[in-house]
Amino acid sequence: MKLRPLRAIALALSGISLLHAVASRAAPPTHDTVYSDATVIDGTGAPARTHQDIIVANERIVAIVPHGSATGRDEPSARRVDLSGLFVIPGLIDSHVHMATPPEPVRARARLRRDLFGGVTAVRDMADDIRLVAELAREARFGEIPAPDIAYVSVFAGRPFFADPRVGSVSKGYAPGTAPWMQAIDEHTSIVHAISMARGTGAAAIKIYADLPSDLITAITHEAHRQHMLVWAHSAVFPTRPADVIDAGVDSVSHVCYLAYQVEPVMLSSYEDHTPVHENLLKQPDDPVMDSLFADMVRRGTILDATGSLFVRYDKQRAAHPERKALRCTGPTTTRLTRQAWHAGVPISTGTDSVAGAESQWPDVFPEIEFLVRDVGMPPLAAIHSATAVGARAMGQEQDMGTLQSGKLANFVVLSADPLADIGNIRSVQMTVKRGYEYRRADYRPVTADEMGNDNDD
């Protein structure tokens, strides 16, 4: 793997950076902390509540009460943080990231730092070299680096997919398709054994990626659920149509664009066939085939990881660089399908599947949240619900995160401006609290071009 300019120095200094990160983090509270007099947007979709006190003990929220009605269980020693005039939302969740393709620790830790200091307290890593990702997850969980919590996957795909060069970059040391986190599946595979190996990696879920027939997708999903693992899938697995992926019972599907292959008269035979959707086949204004698909998703509770801003942004980039190959569908179709899914009642999370370089000092999830509001037409309250409560459900972590409620983790973001008045105000971050630790925006160390390795490879 080529070392980018100055990356060798950055790697040598990574230990120093880690020590700096740990030293700059606030010490864990020794008493209850009362975050007082805030306007609370709790992530449930309920209206904002003004003049609220959030009482935190160690990692968790003890109570949220009207201002002044309680000051903590140990009043003389309770620490108080004045949030009058400020707004609090749950920690944000990016439900589609790739942290280690290829595995580059300096870059991954820089991205995670940018996320956390921008209000992101959890992410779903959707396919990577999990030898690195598992270590990042451990460091994040115990506060050794400033980073969101990480849930990661083991990838299952048909054997043809393992000719993809990305496979080699994330499973060095294994023959393609044999790594426990990157498994080739066919009709001869012991699904029970494959799921057990994946579970042993610490993965939270199986990601069904490509080149699998519907009967194997159903078998994988059934066994994964039996072994208490979630199943996350591409919304079309090629040659399996979206309706069959959803009917298999997967927990979430990624890329709203791929759902449009349901209207194709002949389904693509493999993932390697990148023939775009024939968008003219979609009826206006709302396609009845898609209506049926979305109704099935609502009935099953299937979450849609739309990744819409990726396609909208790529359209703009391709206008300036027409030599780039087309994606599977255009930004307008992506927007239209996301809007139809939302109107149908499909739960939509906020995944990005992309990463900005050092030119941005804000989390990649911000454009996805803004896409839901400004392009799709969601009210800001609904978009915040998508970026918090729905994201926690997508991770299988709704019992601990996603909403501001007694007993849940103290994961929240303090904003100086009202995000319900203008969703752009999610950039007014004053402080992120994750598992009871405070990360003040004023202490954020900006990511650098050297850390991010800016050479337009994303």
C-alpha cells in the first residue's frame, strides 16, 4: 500500500496523538451532573421541551425534569452545567460508514475524531478489515480515543464477488472469501458454521452484499436471527430483486437507488453488472410497484439506509467531470424514491457511505440530514428522529441510545441555535456528551490533509 506524503511521520506520531486525545478528554464525573435549563429535542419525534434539566450519573441519564424541580440525588455535590438558551438533541448516528478499506489507522482515527466533536456518538461500519475496526471499536468504547461507538459487520456474498479488489485490501493473509468477516457463500456452505464464525469476530450483524440467490439470503437471515445477530443488506443483491431481499426478513436495507431495480423487466444477473436503473420505467408521481415494496417494508419494520446525499452530490460532481461513470441512478430519482418511502411510513436512517477530505471539519452525516430536509421535504424534527432514534434501531442499540430518556446512555449534543428553525443549525455544536464524557467543540483539533490522505481516492 502506497504511503501518502508525510504519512510515515503521521504514523510515527500516532501514539503521541493518542496520548493527546486521552489527556484532553474530560475526566469522568465523580458526582451527578445537572445540565440545566436546556431546550430538549428528545429524538422520539415529540415537540421540543423548554427549560429542562438533564441529570446524568456516570454513563447514563438519571432523569429529565423541568428546570429547578430536581438538582441530582446528592444536591451538595452535584455538578451543574448551565445550558440556558441552548438546545440539546440526542447523539447523532451515521448508519453507513467504511473506516478501513484499506485499513489506514491514522485516517480512521481522524475521521472518528471529526465525527465525535461534531455530535456523532455512534456509527455502523458496513464492510471493512475488522481487525482494525474491532480495535477502533474497543478504543472508542473505553474512551481511549475521541470517537463514536462502532458496530461492525461480517460480509457474506456469492463467490463471484470475491474477485473485487477491495476484498484483498480488507482480508490480507486470507484467500478471498475465507476470512471470518468476509465469507464466500454458496449452496455447499454450512450456514450455521458461517454465522458462528462471523459472530466470533464480535460483529453485530451480517451484511448481505452481492451475488446471492433469494433462498440463501433467507437461510442466512433465519440463522443469523437464531444466533442473535442482525442482518443488514444491499436493497438489491443481484440477481435477487429488492422484494425478495425484504421478504427474507432482513433488518435494514441500504441504498434507496437499488430499490428501483424492482421495476426492471429483467433483473441484473450479478453485482458486477452496473447497468443503471431505467428510470423511465418508474411511474409518476408515485410508482405503484414501489408503493407495494414500501408497504411491505412498513409491515416488516425494515429500515431504509437511503444514502441519498451520496447520489445527489455525485450528480453535481459528474456535471463537472462527465468522464466519470454513472451511478446506478440519478440524484432526482434518489430524492423521489426517498420521498415516496418517507410518505409511505418507511423508517429511514441517516447513512452516508462517503467521506469528505480535510476541506470539511464537520461530520459526513450532516449533508444526509440536510438532504432529508431540503430535498426530501422532511420537517427537521423528523430528520433528527431519523438521525437518532431510527439510527439506534438500525444498530440494534435502541435500548441504550437514540433518544434522551431516563436509563439511556448520556449521549447528546448541545447546540447554540435551534435546529428545528433551520436544520443548518446542527452545525452550531457547543459540546458533545458521549457516555457521560464531555467533548467541547472549542477543544476540537481539526483533521489535516496529511491525516486524511487527500488524493481524491474516495
